[in-house]
Amino acid sequence: MEPVNLLPNSILSLSGETADRLLALGDGDAALVYLYLLRRGSLQGLGWPENRIQGAVDRLAPCGLTARTQ
């Protein structure tokens, strides 16, 4: 795999506390949903089944990382 060159404005960042919360969850889907929200601002276009998305959002909400969606 070739190295990826970072383009201007292509870097996302999150606090150490947020990283710790995500790691404590131990849930890859939740972490990916969080990163998608951070990058895109919404879950539109994610392309996952609704129950998978909602499950991840439900795991993020109690940690204060996102609001529950309907």
C-alpha cells in the first residue's frame, strides 16, 4: 500500500478525551460513525443499513458524543 499524502484541509482532529471515550466503547461501528459525522456533519450518504447506524448512534449518545436520532 502506498503512503497517503495529506492535502490541505484534509486533517481531522479530536480531543484526547474524545479519543479516550471512543476507545473505551470498544465499538468499531460507533467510532466510524463518529468519524463520519466529524468529517461530513451528518450521516447522509453513509450507505449503511439504518439499524447499524442507529445502533452506533445509540452507543455514542450515553458517552456524550452525539445526540440520539429518531
